[in-house]
Amino acid sequence: AQSVSQHNHHVILSEAASLELGCNYSYGGTVNLFWYVQYPGQHLQLLLKYFSGDPLVKGIKGFEAEFIKSKFSFNLRKPSVQWSDTAEYFCAVNPSGGYQKVTFGTGTKLQVIP
Amino acid sequence: DAGVTQSPTHLIKTRGQQVTLRCSPKSGHDTVSWYQQALGQGPQFIFQYYEEEERQRGNFPDRFSGHQFPNYSSELNVNALLLGDSALYLCASSQYRGSYEQYFGPGTRLTVT
């Protein structure tokens, strides 16, 4: 069974600071990887996804993530955060090559201070 | 184009009771997955329905059951409610033969007293 670890539970940054949220997964085969975001009072929405190809994927609102297969990692980055990025971020994985269940990490709460 | 809708928004039940939650998928989607999100946790996969059959199941007891209708909408039923069943229940829809990208609804907040 697959699992996902998000090591940062709560991150506080000032506006314009750079962001990197860690995500590691455990699974023996190939996977699809996702980052979801949940803004206050809103429902989960997809930020970006990786299925195959270029390991550096770009998502909405200036976010990007890099898949490093050897490290089983899929870290989320943004060069300069804004107050509006305050939200909870979830990393998720599902095995590729067939429709399987998606496993989520426990989430990272990001608070951006103006 | 309506996204994923869920009803009701909030629900309060007593231990031992039964509850039914409903989900309508995004237009064009044929697969529905249900998740339980406890406070401070990530969503936990309950099960997934496609072509009116349960295709995948997470580590949830048989008290949790579901159904998918010909119009792709779905229900989640929970019997013999426990205090620990209090959570946000999320429905996500997708295309079975697609990119596996799931679209989430706003959730139903269930409180068991």
C-alpha cells in the first residue's frame, strides 16, 4: 500500500518569501502525484499534477513541483508567496497504470503574514 | 457548468443512527470517490464507484456502504454511527478513462453526538 508524508505541519512566512513544502511517498511502482490546495472556507482544488515526462511541473498561481524519483519526493515550491496563498496544502499519490485509490498526506497549513 | 455538489451541507446525528450523504458529479464525469477528512487530517479514501459498482475500497468497516446511480450520482451510507465518525465527508468525481484528476465537492460536515 502507498503512503504519503508531509513533514511540515504548519509553516509561517512573510510575503515575498520563498516556499518549499516537502512531500515523500512510499510505493514500489510508478505513481501519479498531485498537490491540492484548500483555501479557507473553500473546497479542495488541484494545484498541479505529475503523470510522466518532465519531472518539473508547473501549476496554477505560480506554483511548481519537482518529482525526484530516486528520493521518492515531490516537493512544492513558489519563489515569492503572497498573503492570498494562505491555505492548507495536501500532497497525494495514486499508482499509475490503472485506476487506484488516491492517498493523501496529512497536509501543511501555510500562513503568510503581510 | 456545475461542479461537484454534495448534500446536505451539515448534519447532526446521534450515536447508533444511520445517515445518507449524496453527491452529484461534475458534468462529463462517470466515477465517484468518497473520502473522510477528520479534523487536522488529510482526506482518507473510503471507496470509489464506477458503472454502479464499488471498484476500490479503503480501510473502512462494512458500516460504510455506497451506491452509484445510472446518472452517475452517488450516495454514502453509514450505519450504527459512532462518535468517531464525526468528520467532513468529501466526494470527488473524475473520468474513469481520463487523467485521474479528481474534482472535489464542498463536503458534508457530519457531527455525531
